[in-house]
Amino acid sequence: MKQRQLGANGPTVGEIGFGAMSFGGMFGETDEATSLRTLDAGLEAGITLIDTANIYGLGVSETVIGKWGRAVTLATKCGIVAGPPRSVDNSEPYIRACLEESLRRLKRDHIDLYYLHRLDPKVPVEEVAGTMSRLIDEGKIGGYGLSEIAPYTLRRAHAECPVMAVQNEYSLWTRLPELGLLRTCKELGVAFVAFSPLGRGMFGEREMRREDFRSGVDFRHTNPRFVEPNFSANNAAIAKFRAFCQERGWSVSGTAVAWVLAQGDHIIPIPGTRTAEHLRHWLDASLTPEDLAEIERILPAGFAWGDRYGDHQMNAIERYC
């Protein structure tokens, strides 16, 4: 697998990373043995950046990765208080407490990349950058990142202590980062880590059905893009892209990941899956300028029906356009 750098001074990693949220059971039943096989398959394919968070399965995802124990670049996150009710805490004592818990579950004494998962309006981002700077100096973390932020927040934090990575949603159907954030990351030497590059399963090998959503815990049940009439409209649009891929003998998910990779050499997509079989679909796709132009014709920016989150899901997510 080709390599990309995780920020101006960060480690070099495989150009595709792995998002381990699904190990916590949000998108369907999972088990430890299957998760470990998936991690093995990823490493065998050259995936060396594993991304998790303390709230994924309330520690389950981190615990599985800790048991796996392979020498890869690890990223995890803090800042969300699971609740109930769910809230956000960016104070230094809370960040430090979360870090110690994550280190214990991951069986590490050092985290390569530590993200602030969500912003706390009560704590200026400069204070968070100061906390992260002290953790770097203490050898607890290699660098820090921010998630779901605006370009101006990145500039404020970066001026206090250089940011290694920004993690925001980015895919064929979520294009907001193109309106300033990708450019700002490039300018500052910050990696852009694209989560949900497969549209939360929409860019899979077969058409998604609402009955595929796990009962009770899958937030897609109430997500605007997955409720009618939006869901049917989105499936119809993506069916044309799926046909485009299949006519060429390409996997749908691999083509969607390749599209993200083609948007900039500082972008690292982190698709997720529960199984090794699905992971293998992501690999070895490359697109010509003509391919990219045709994809843009099939799925132009803004094609998706519905917002990427409902209003109840937008707490602590920065909107800037």
C-alpha cells in the first residue's frame, strides 16, 4: 500500500486507515474473534493507522485493539461524556482521566494521535491545545487532533500548538470540507482524516435496506439521509454509481475510497467494517482524471437528499457554511 504522512511531523502510515467504531456494535452484532481477524487482514493489506475512541462501545473497541497488540499507529479520542445525558467536557482533568483509561484499555503507555472528539463551548480551543501540548511534552501522546471543526478553529488551535490531524466526515455524499477545511489543512501541514468515506454503508457492494439497521442502537434509524423519502432518493442516485463501478469490474467501496484519496495527498480515509471480507474490497483501486470526471457527472456535489445529521445530532459540531 502507498504511504501518506500523518501531519507535517507525524508518522508515515498506509494511505488508507481503519476506523474501528463498528467494533463497538453500533452497526450490527460483532464479536472479539471477528474483530481480531479484521485487524489482521488490515495489517496484512498495509493498513497501519487504526482509529478508535473511548466511547465506541463504551471502551469495547479500545479493549479489542489492546488485546490485538500489534505495532501500528494508534489514534483515539476523548471529550464526549457518554451520560446519560450525553455531554461534552474539554477540561484538562477530564482529558487526562480519559487518556489514562484509554492507555489502560489499549495496553499502551503512549498514544500516537489523540483527538478532541467534540468541542466544549465552555473551554476555548487554545486551552485544549495547551493541555495537549503538555501531554506531548510528558510523552503521553505523539500529537493531537480535532474532530468536526471549522477552519477558523483549526487556525486558533494550530497557533497555540501545531495540530497533527483534523478528522471530519468526507465522502462522495458529504463534501463540506471542500469549502475551506481541506485547503486550510494543506496550508498548515495538517493531515485530513476522512471518516465515513463509505457514507455509513451506502457505498457498499449491494443496495442498503432499512431492515439492515441494527434495532435500537443504529443511529441511521433517525438520520435524515436514511429516512424517507430521502433514503429511496439516495439509493437511486448511488445505484447509478454502483452500475458504473460494476461495469468496470471495480468494487463500489474501493472506488469510493479511491475518490477520497484522489482529492489530496494530505487526505487519509478511514473506512470501517466488522469483517475482513468487506475490508478487502477497499484495496488497489485507482482513478484517472476521466474516471473522476465521470464520477462527478454521476454524483455531483450536493446530490444527497437530507442533512448528514439531524438537529439532535449536531450538538458540538461546528457549522461554518
